[in-house]
Amino acid sequence: MINLDIPGFRNVEIEHLVLDFNGTIAVNGKLIPGVKDILNQLASNLEVHIVTADTFLSAQQELQGVQCKLIVIPDEQQSAEKLKYVNKLGLMKTVAIGNGRNDTFMLKDAIISIAVIQAEGCAASALVNAKIVCTNILDGLELLQNPKRIIATLRQ
């Protein structure tokens, strides 16, 4: 668990990290270098969940050796499916990270959310609904390794 006492916001106890796959932790179906190591480090404090439609059918292979739960969702209703999954875990206990339009609902409703802008870009709806925006996934994940950075960004 990661405990964040954010002045002007609230005290947050994070238990889950939910990530999109393609465009967020992978490009063209290939895991971005460095992501595996950081996710495994974070897995000592958080349950890591990868929720994806698996466009390139590579998520299971790419995530070998990563301490995470892989959830493959159908191509239809991806936004709703991702939000339903985050709701099941608990909106107030979850950090969501994504970049696509299909990540918008989970980014909007998770207590802490991070949009990433990388090679695939970032949907405008994801960008405006995230609480934090980073220019790459490694910076986004490092926020969770250094929670005072999140506090500094979100305090009022």
C-alpha cells in the first residue's frame, strides 16, 4: 500500500495500480524498456493489473516475468469494461494509468490517475480527465516510487 496525505485533497491509501497496455506500457505490442523492472518493484507495495484488449495479441508474452494480473477485455465497450474493473477494485484505492480514449472513464473516476503522452499520443479526453499528465510511462511509474512527487503535484 502507498499512503498519500495530499493537502487540500485528502488522505489516499493506494492498493491497486491499473494500467492500459498498448500506448501506455507498450508500443506496437512491445513492452517499453525499463517498465518490467519498475512494475516488479511496485508489485511489492501494490497489486498491479494490466487491462487491455490486446490489439497485437502480445500482452501475455510481453508480460512474462512481470508480477501482475493480465485482464484481456473484449474489443467492444472497452471504456466501460475498464471502468467496471477499476470499480470492482475500488475507485478510492486505485491509481489508473492510460493514454487512450478507452481509458478516459477509469482516468476520470480513479482517485489518482495519470495520462501518458508517448509515441502513440494521448487522446484529448484522457488528457483532460487525468489528475496528472506525464510525457512517458517511466516518469509516471516513478511517481509511485516517489510518492512525495504526487503530493507536490496534487496539493492545493
